Amino acid sequence: MRAFNFSAGPAMLPEEVMRKAQAEFLDWKNTGMSVMEVSHRSKEFMALAHKMEADLREVMHIPDNYKVLFVHGGASLQFTAIPMNLTQEGDTVDYINTGVWSEKAIKEASRYVNVNEVATSETAIPNFDEMTFSKDAKYIHICQNETITGVEYQSLPKTDKIIVADFSSTILSRPINVSDYGVIYAGAQKNIGPAGLAIVIVREDLIGNARSDTPTLMNWQTYNDNESMFNTPSTYAWYLASLVFEWIKDQGGVEKMAEINQRKANKLYELVDASDFYYNEIEPSVRSWMNVTFKLKNPELDTLFLEESKKAGLLSLKGHKVYGGMRASIYNAMPEAGIDALVSFMKDFEEKHA
Ligand code: PMP
């Protein structure tokens, strides 16, 4: 029996996907080989790659003037690739800082460009009206969902500038309007598939302007010109991502995912808000649907909470060390039964220890 795994990433994958991968582990599509033993240039694997992109385009309604790149190096390498592909030395860019992942992006970009940190907040999204964007900013960078505290944008600043957004922990969780962004990027290991793959969705006119010293494998043009196969891609991660995109389609798309995700998150927030035992520090209007953080009013009970939840088959609820408390990461693959089990465990725990 599989546990309910609330890890922030790598995270739970849909059971149907895991079973399909298991069934075809030794012999993929009657090739007599595992998909991970097949050449990435074989016609079978190329067909997988094309279908994977088509399915992602379909579920995210990606317009034709956007390219989809499957890249190496996780979301973190894009922290560097973004300024290298979008700016020249001496340029200015704007970053909104909403926590640890924003800070990491800022730190990396600061090595290459003048970064203007337009606003900072850890437990809310700063008020757009109070931000002063640089007149000549090449782009505005946001972290759409801060995985550690659980803060998620519900709207975007009104601007004619290019918005570049880190979607690592919220991609595919709800419908978005891709055209609102110049670049959307995400590591795979939360809502896409296993680690080892990252996705960049980029408006086509933003490709081809990289600095001359950009490493080949960080230049978006390289991926665009070579169907993301300039060198050997992480084929097994691609394969599992392709199964996850098919699974999302079968579930009714991101529209259906959103309905379920909102309901799942609300069950937890409602419990926490109604309790004198647990609390959540995030401004309610921007609470994440994917990473629900909560703290125990008595932190001396944290260890016991984690021990007992683990015994109940509810795993990885410990919050990130920089923020503390608890965190339930409830990506698309977390079944609603996992939320119900957690809610019931939390109520029992409160009853016993309040
Ligand atoms: N951005 C966000 C919002 C994240 O949550 C993470 C991973 N937890 C990253 C970036 C870094 O991703 P990767 O490990 O794929 O580089």
C-alpha cells in the first residue's frame, strides 16, 4: 500500500502513471527494450517526444508563437540562463522578492545584470500599486508560487514589460493565460515527473538574443534548433513526463485539476483557520493551492506530530528548515483521500494534545 507523501519535491507521482511505467518497464512498445535503453533518436522515442510536447501544449493551451523547450539543469540553471538569454551586460531587470526561491534567482541574476528588487515580502504578495518598476527593465521576474512558505500569485502586475515566471511548484495546477508571460519555466519534480528535466515555455521572439558567451547548453536557441536534443536528454524523465501529461488529459485537463486542487487546499486551510491549535501565517488571498504551510502553536509538539503522522502513513510533513513548522505539499498527484486522511489525523492530534 502506498503512503501519502507530502514531500515538496521530488514529490508523489500519480499511481496510474507509476503502474503504467512498471508494466512497460522491461519491454516498451514491443521494442524488447526499456524506454531508457532506446536511442533518443529512434523513431519510437522521437514519437514520444512529439506527443509529449503536443499534449503539454494542449493542456496548457500554449499559443503557436511560444516554443516549448525541455532543458537540463533544473529550474536553478534557468536562474542564470534567463539573464544570459534576455540581457546584455549593463542592462537592468526587475525582480519581485517573495522568499527563498526569488532570492536565489536574484542572487544568480545579480552576477550578470543590475537587479532592481522592486518589492519584498515573505508572507504575502506585495502590493503592485506600490512598486516602482525600472523604466528600462528588460523583464520583470516573479516566483509564481513560493514553495517554502506557500505564497502564490493570484494576479499579475499590470505592465507592458516581459514577465518571466518561475512556475516550478505550480505549473499544471490550474489554467493560466500563457500569453501574459514572456517566459514560464519549471523544474519537473513536482507536477511534471521525476527530477532531471526542466521546461521552458518562451515567446519565440525572445529566443536568439543570448549573450555571445552563453554556454551552448544554456542558450535557448540550442534547444529550439534541435528539438531539445542537442545532446542526450534525460530520456526516462521525458517518458514519465509524457505519461503525466496523458494522465492530466484523462483527468479532464488542468481545468479539472484546478477544481480538485482548490477543494483540497481549502479543506486544510479551513481546518487550520478554525483551530486554536494550528495556525497559518500567509495572507489568505494569496495562499498556495500546492504548498499548504501550518504551524503548531506549541512547537514542542512538532516532533511528536511528525512521528505520529509518519506512523499514520502521512509522510514528509516537516516544513522547510528556513521557515519551520509543517508543510503539506499537495500537487496534482496527491489524491483527495490523502487530504482527508491528513485532516482527520490533524483533528485527532489536536484533540489529544490541545
Ligand atoms: N524554484 C522553485 C519555486 C522551487 O520550488 C525549486 C525547487 N524546490 C526550484 C526553483 C529549484 O528547482 P531545481 O531543483 O529543479 O533546480
